[in-house]
Amino acid sequence: MIEAYLIDPVSLKHLVSRDQWQTPTWSTLALMGKVDWGYKLVRNAKGEQVVAAARVYLPGTVAAITNDDRIIIDSVEHSIITVNKMTDFSMSHWEVWIQ
């Protein structure tokens, strides 16, 4: 059911690994999502309250998303604050809060 609302083109920049100098290696996946712009206080992985700029819905078919990954919207790279795996009537999807 959520698939009908995924109308915004986004890119998921997934952290693959880090080398011996901690330089990251990325893989990028272009997909469709739903971006809801608006500010909200959410908790990050450390338990601190931070202001999120948007909530992004992504399809559940995407591999596990972590806080180390990035989301690119309109050529602007956003860091991920928190990730939730949600389920609607028929399938699961990702709810990602970005900064």
C-alpha cells in the first residue's frame, strides 16, 4: 500500500566498508521514496534529542539501513538520525528521519 505514495526520487548512499585509514567506501542506490519536510524533535542513536528536517519513507525491499548511511535528495546529502522498520497492511517499509 505504501508503494503508491513513493513518488520522490532519492538516492541511498550505503556505507560498505572502511579501509585501514578509516576512509569510507560507498555504494549508491537510486530509488523512489516519500519525503515529508517538517521539523520535529527525535532521539538519535545516542539518546540525544535532535531536530530532524524531514521524514523519508523508503520501500521495505531495501537492505538494512543504518545511521552510517546517507540519503541524497535534490543533490543534497543528508545524514540519518534514526531508522524505524514499519509495517502497513500489506508490506513493510522504512521510516528514516534525516538532518
